Amino acid sequence: MTGQSSGLPASLVEATAQRVMARCDILAGISASTTAIERVHLSSEHARANELTARWMAEAGMMTRVDAAGNLLGRLDTGHPDAPALMLGSHLDTVPDAGRYDGILGVLVAIEVVRLLARRDEDGRAISPFPFALEVIAFADEEGTRFGRALLGSSAVAGDWNTDWWELTDADGTTLRDASLAFGLDPEKIGAAARRADELVGYLEAHIEQGTGLDDGREALGVVTSIASARRFEISVHGERRHAGGTTFERRRDALLGASEIALAVERISRAQHHVVGTVGRLQTVGGAVNIVPGETRLSLDLRGELDAHRDAVWSEIRAEISAIGERRGLTWTVEDVHNAPAVLCSPDLIGAIEGGIRTASTSVNAPAALFSKAGHDAMSLGKLTRVGMLFVRNADGVSHHPDESVLEDDVSRCIRALAESVILLAGDHA
């Protein structure tokens, strides 16, 4: 990896970190809830967050626009206006009762990196000229909270849109199509959000680690090597609904007990594997009551693995166990495969640039921590279009999707410097 450190002034970097922390707090106030953070796709809160973030992008020197999927983009042309762009970013949407850093930190860090790299000398010349443009993207829907489909914003950018998604509905029965129209978007123009591969140099994303690797290792930053393959299933267990008092245990075909046994089997099988995680996050009895033996129970299953083959091997083992449980308890079951995302390997070149950036931003003599991301990210979609790289920031105890998400200002400062230095290293190689 060629290139040299830019010598970014420490005082400037520290100021940017303070600004990021303050703006995370400001965005946390844009919420559909008065007691928690909740900001979902195509909502009025989404529009307000886009408007405010666009103002911050403009202050950093970028031209801004909202694309046909509701993603916010800022662009800094550093040379020819048709030059390809290095894209930086993350997402602005949240889960219900969210923390204030998941996604949001990555967007705000990217804005500050552009601000630092757009500096000019007294004669108006760029201090750090680049052979590519710089873009910041704030994806509209990574979490899938409102319509039950994750990565909608980045899928549109990657040109991976499925027209069936327009009929997805939220809890109020509003379709994605109608919500888009109400937001001021034209569903017929969704293809305009797609980017061409030759328009991009690559995509870099800074994100809090949604795990404990960095915190356990007392490291501020880490480089991501790959993003987990993921599959999600909806499983329905069918037994027989009967009177609780009048049905002996020998005659019962209890769907809830069968589903509970499946959930325990998922834990047992997953724990015995390396780099595969299985989670039953939802368990629901259909038509249940306190005095009824449950006749139908539904449960979700989320499987994540470093490699697709390992993940699928665990699913095969779980399926066999579900069949055995059903036979033993007199139950039948059905399954719907609702999500299937292959593992995404980060680009070796971008990994190298991020490692170089972390070394510059750190006083440690050790190699930067290399991490496998068990959480999904927008980089998974962008990986279908261009090369991707990710930088993780320490998050206390790995808590995420929860109000207790926490980052240190010093770590954010290191993250901004590391990402900026990564961009400079890539510019040297690209030139």
C-alpha cells in the first residue's frame, strides 16, 4: 500500500469528533417516539433527518440530492465532474427503541472525513487532491423496521431492486409504493437510484462494532474482513388445540412445547459450531388462551455464518432436529425461507488501506484487529456493485439496537483520522 500520511492537524480531528458526538445527540431527537429513538423509512422523521444531514453535507462542501429510493447523497468533485467516486457512508434509519450510533455514526464520520479532505490552502488549492470524487451516502432503510425488508436503500443503489417489494406493507397496512408516493418519490423511477460499477472506486463504511471483539481486546478500531452470510426463516408448528383441563398429557399435541424445544435445539446446535449463530427472536402462539393447549405456534429463526456452506450445514441439522421433535410429539411443521444473503468478503485493497489508516491513527505497535462481522450492513448490497471495506469502532460491551449503545469521543477521533488516512492511501494507489 503506497501513500503517505497527510499530517492531519490533531486539533482539527478532535474538533470533528466533538461535532460528530453532538450531532448524534441532535439526530437522536428526531424520533417518532417521545421516550425512545425510532426513525423509520419514508416517515416524516426520515425527511427531517435527511434535511438536517443534507445541511451538514453542504457545510462540508458537498452538493446534495435525494435519490429515487430516498437515500441522501452528498458529492465533492475533486477533479473532473465525471470522475468515479469513492463512496463513504452508512444509514440513518433505526430499529424501535434504538441507540444513537448504529448507522448514524458512520454517516457523520464520513461527512467529517470529507470536510477534512476538502481543505484548501491560502491560494485556494486542494491540500489533498484526489483522482476521484468523494461521495457520502446516508442510506434510507438498512434495518427493515417499517416494511420488514432490510437493505432497501442500498439494494436500490446496487441495482438489485425487486418490483414485488412495492407491495410490502407496514403495521398500518400502508404499502411501500404508497409510502414512497407520500414521501414525494416516484416508484416508476426507482431504477434511477442504481449506480454503475464504473461510477464507483469503492465503498467504505465506518460502523460501531455490534459485538465485543474490540472491547474485550481493549482496541479502539478494527478492520472488517467479511460480513456474515444470513438466512431467516418463519417456522409454523401445528398440533391440536384442545381443552387444558380435560386433555391428558398423553393425548396432547402441544405446538408451543414443540416450538420451545425447537428453540432450545437451535441454541444447542449453533453453540456446537464455529462462526455460526442461530437465534429464535420471536415465538407466538396463534389463538392461544390460558386454558387452551396451543394448536399452532410460530417462531422465527435467524442464522448467520462466516461462510454460506457452514451456515447451510447448520440449517440442515436444525431441520433434521425439527422433524425428530415433530415425530416424537405428534406435530407437523412448515417453513418459509424469508431472507437469504450470501457472505460478503471485503476487498483486500480496501482492507489494506484501512489497516494503514488505523496504524496512522493508533499508537499501538500491534497489527490492527481483524474482525468478521456477524451483523449485516449496507456494504452487503454494495458488494454486488463495487469493492467494499469496513472499519469498526469500539462499542462498550457490544450493546447495540438498544439505548445503551456507547462510544468514546477519543475512539471517534481515531476513527475519523483512520478513515481519512485510508482515503489518502487509496488515492495514492489509484493515481
